[in-house]
Amino acid sequence: MGSIEDKILRVLEKSRYCGIMINPQDIDVSEKIRENCRACKWYKNRYSCPPYSWPAEKTREVIEKSSGGFLLVRRVRDVPLKLIKKNRLLGLMLRNFFYVKYTRGLQKLVFSLEKTAEKSGYKVNGFIAGACAMHIRCGAPRGRPCRSPALCRSSLEACGMDVDRLAGLYGIEDYKKYPDNSFHWIGLILVSGPS
């Protein structure tokens, strides 16, 4: 990938995310993972989720064309988990606050990295772990167009990618477990080119 790595790392230095260079061939893709989304409340309710996201086959094609990638990781500490568990209503509000705040930031970062790479002639596909959070009410369930199509990113899981395995492979063990009141926000960009 050459100098594009340096440009991406410079953008990441200004963020609170670390970028881990990955081999795209390490990403496992399965329609079964995508099917797990049916149990989620965002299924059919977010444009970043099935049935609107790419099928696993399309994801495999993009991975095959990619020459490199970056796993984007941010660990947020001191989330008040005891309070979230103790008071149901307050807990719901706090969970939503943290989810929206950090997911929106990740979506904007992915967009910024894509633009940086595209200026150098590279093609980039960006993803986030979890559902889009750009708007509290997505247009998907009402059949309305996305209000922020430039910032909406498909979920890694919704495209069939095994996030747990990929995170573990690159040293982020048990990223969904919160032993010290922390959460991990994870994104991915896949780079191909230059064109």
C-alpha cells in the first residue's frame, strides 16, 4: 500500500483510535453471521443492517480485491456499568448516549479515512461494528431515504464478517466483555488500488 499507510496513520493520530494494519485475507465471512442479525432490534430498521447491507458474497469480492486494511479500535474506559445495570431507565439512557456518541464519531472517522485514501487514488470500503447511529430515527422502517448516506456505514457483522475472530486475531481479546468498565468501538477500512 505504500505511502497511503502513512496518510491514514496521520489521520488516525488526530483521533482517539489506533489503527492496526491487517491482511484482508484474515477476515472470515459467512452468511451465517449475517443471519444472526435477524435477532437484533436493528434488523430491517437501519440501512447499515440486513437486508440493506451487502450479502456475504459481495463482502468476499471486496476483500479479494483489497490490498490492505486497518482495524480501527478505541477503548473507552470508566463507563458507569453499575449504574447502567442498577437503574433500568437511566441505564437505557446512558447506554444510548455512549452508543450514539462513540458510534457517530467512528462513522465520521471512517468517512474521513475514505476521503484521504480516495484523494491519493485508492478505493476504500469502510465498516463499523454495530448499527449506524447517525440519526435516532432511521428512514429504513418507514421506506424513507437515508438522511446521511455519505456517513452511513454497513455493520461488519451485517456484511457477514466475523468481528470476534478478527479482533482476537489482532490482539483485541474479548472485546465485548467489559472487565474494567470499558468498551471497545471497532471499525474497519479495506484499501484497494491505486486506481
